[in-house]
Amino acid sequence: MLEKKWWHNSVVYQIYPRSFCDSNNDGIGDLKGIISKLDYLKELGIDVIWLSPVYKSPNDDNGYDISDYKDIMDEFGTMEDMDNLLQEAKVRNIKIVMDLVLNHTSDEHKWFIEAIDNPNSKYRDYYIFREAVNGKEPNDLESIFSGSAWKLDEKSGQYYLHLFSKKQPDLNWENEDMRNELYDMINFWLDKGVGGFRLDVIDLVGKQPDKKITGNGPKLHEYIHEMNNKTFGNKDVLTVGETWGATPEIAKLYSNPSREELSMIFQFEHIGLDEIPGKSKWDLAPLDFIKLKEVFNKWQTELKNEGWNSLFWNNHDLPRIVSRWGNDSEEYRELSAKMLATILHMQMGTPYIYQGEELGMTNVKFDSIDDYRDIELLNMYKERLSKGYKEEDIMKSIYAKGRDNARTPMHWDDGENGGFSKARPWIKVNPNYKYINAKKNLEDKNSVFNHYKRLVQIRKEEETVVYGNFELLYKDHKSIFAYIRELNNEKILVVANFYGDNEEFILDKNLNYKNCEILLSNYKDSNNNIEKINLRAYEAIIYKLS
């Protein structure tokens, strides 16, 4: 078994600060707003907050374009507010994990300004500049946000690389001075007492653009090992890397403790299961449910004791899961949200809850493209219109996959703007805040919030959920997601109906147990006779067998 770590039975809550809580009524969430809601998070039971970037930024990509790593965005507050947040969280035994963007900076960062102003400065080599080829871009690398990944620096006639927005120039990790400056910055935050880091698109930092290698470059793990040794390696902190192309074998390279790299990674294999293979995320396909089970099973079993899993349905880049793969109708939304949570949280790994997920918040359908704010979404809209796509088809993709689905303001109550702000929010509130909100959830003992709260508690109480072996049942069933977690003769059985038709589950006769208790169900009257269970629409039950 792996050496036990505090983050093995922790649950992380991701906050997107711009949309969480606005304390000064300027329409934008802020650090004081987060501080005011720490007791709410304590009530939920989480013990780690992952904070999306709060550094100084011109906000071309909502803070993922950093102009000063050691200062706070004016809209979010001051460094004093940040210190207060760390202190107030600590009082409640909650750790703060910072979001670190090390692949690129803002073009308004002092390094890049100097690199453009003076091509002979040392900062020029902190970025990736290349000569034109036949008067054009150095090669055909494309930006993840559409178009070429190269932008002409008119002053020098060279091009610089930006795998994201043109205002997000990529850093050159081959430059040792640049790496050491990043490590100094990481240590600055560790000295302030942060509980770890989420590393944005970390799999891109080993890129070799001349060979058109972006992800998983040859020096990637050498760099991460060096960073570990020079920064967080001797601290008891949580580190999680965002790695879109990871396989279980690659995950072991990052997260096997003996390699001294990261605690865990986010892998996204399950996230691509509702798009047309070889196309973009905007090209929609129905979810392959059998494949979903296969992917989870693979990640549960293949890491064994050589790495650690992260568990998530949602984040700031993804649509709301209850709308995506659940059922967000008035009749089934709560049952479906609880079912999806149950399936995820009883697996091995560290679960991540994205703000509002614990309320069953849903996707949004704004009437006009003018109501959307996300650069990726707006670029795709323009690009597809120019290519002749029908507007209704483009909007259908946005309603399904747009990142703004996750970024509408948090619903605190049924008052003005959902209690997020008294001012007009930076992005519109989802109109269903009137009946989906925190106040209503806290008042109802059978709410989605209280289901999540119980899931968090079970992880703290049951070591089987944290360290038990995983065995998938009913692998080829079209609707049932069921598995067993087993440790030291104790078993946790999870049985869930992923869809809306009634289904029958029959337990294998060879499963030895004497006692059976229901730890949690999303129905009040679930069946305690597990030899044959008639599962209703979206029913999910956790049994403890001994």
C-alpha cells in the first residue's frame, strides 16, 4: 500500500473567484467574498480549496494570463486579503491550493515587455521567438484557442509562440534562469503557507515547437523533478498537474512517490467520450456509457500502488455534469446529481467538487452570443460562422460544451442575482437560481448539498473507500454502474442506475457477507435486500457489507 498522505482522504473544492461571491458589489467575485463563505465550505466538510488564479492579470483568459505572479488582481483584492484568506482558512482546517500557470505568462508581464522592447535582453530567451519561414509563420502549429500558434513581433520581424491566446506567450523552459525565477516564485507562496498547487497545462512545458511537439516533450519529467527538488518536494503539500494527454503509464511517471514529481494528475480520458473522435470538443456525440465504465475501471486498477487518482466531473473549463451526462429536468435533476456524485466519490482517489456542483447547478442557455464572455467560445463562434456553419448548430454546441456554463455566478439565495452581488454581474446569472441555491439546499435535509456532505463524511469514516481494491461489476450493462471496494474483509458496494428506466441488479451469489447496511441512498426507501435490487430512475445506493 502507498504511504498514507493527508490528501488521500481529503476532498477538494474548486473556487472560480470571479463567480463565487462579490463582497464590494462591483459585479465581480473577490477574496473577501470567499472569506465570507468559508463557514459554508466548512459545513460541507471539504478540507482543501483549489483557487483558480488570483494573480495580477489583464484578464484576456480570466486570470490564466498572469502579469505578476507575486501580486493580486485588483478586482479580487489585495495581498493583505490573500493573507487573511490563508489565515481564516487555516482556522477552519482548510488548506488553500493555488493555481499555477507555468506554461505561459501574459504579454503584459514585465519579462515579455522587456523581451519585445529589447531583443538583446536576457528576457528574450525566456520566451520562444523564431525567424519567419518564407515570410510566414515558422510552422503550422495551431493555437488551442483557434488560428496559428505564432504571432508576428513587427519590431523584430520574428514570431513568438502562443499555444493559447496571442496575449499568452509561451515560456521557454529550456532557459535555466527562467525556470529558477519560477521556482523562487513558488517558494514565495510556500512561505506564505499555501497547501499546494494545481499546475495548469503542465504537460506542455517540455514542448519542442520546431519538431511540433507540444505535450509530453522529452524533457518534461526532468523539469518537473527539478521543480519538485527546488520547491515543494520537502513540504507536505498537495500538487496536481493538468495533463490532457495522460495514460495510466504516463500518470505513474508524474505521481509515483519514488519519482519525486507530483501528488497526482488530472487526466481527461473520460471527458472526451461525448465528442466525435478526431474532431474538436464542439463536435457533439452521445456519451458511450460502456466506455465510460471502462475508462474509470482502467484508472482505478492500473495505477495500483504506483500513483494516485484525482476524481472529477466538473471544473471551470467543463460544462455542468448534471446537464451533460445527467438529467437536469425539474423531475430528475436532484436524483441525477446525487447519483453522479455517488458514483464518483466512492472511487479511489481525491475527489474535486466544483463550485455549485454541490447544489446541482446546471448549464445555461443565453439567448444571445453577446451574453457570453469566454475567449475560446467566442473565437470558435466567429471561426465557425466564417466557415458556413449554421448559427443554431454553433449555439447548440455552446449550450452543451461552452466553458461559461461553469462560470455563471454562484447561487447563494433566491434574491437579486442569486445573492452573488447587488451589482450587475460580469456574466449573467443562470435564471434558475430562484429554485437552485445554497439557502434552499441548506434548509432541506435531503438536498443535493446534504448528499455531498454525507459523501465527504463517508470518505473520512471508511478507510475502504480511501484504500480498498476496486472491482467493476456489470461491465457491459447499458444502464447500471456498480462496483465493489474491498479492504481487510470489509466491502463497500455501490449500485447506481445511470438512466431513467427501471433496472434490475442481482448480486453475485459468491459474495460472502453477514451484515449489510445502507450508508447512503438518493431515495428515502431504497432496498436493503441486495440479492435482487429493483433500481428506479437514477437510483444510487451505497451498501456496507461485513
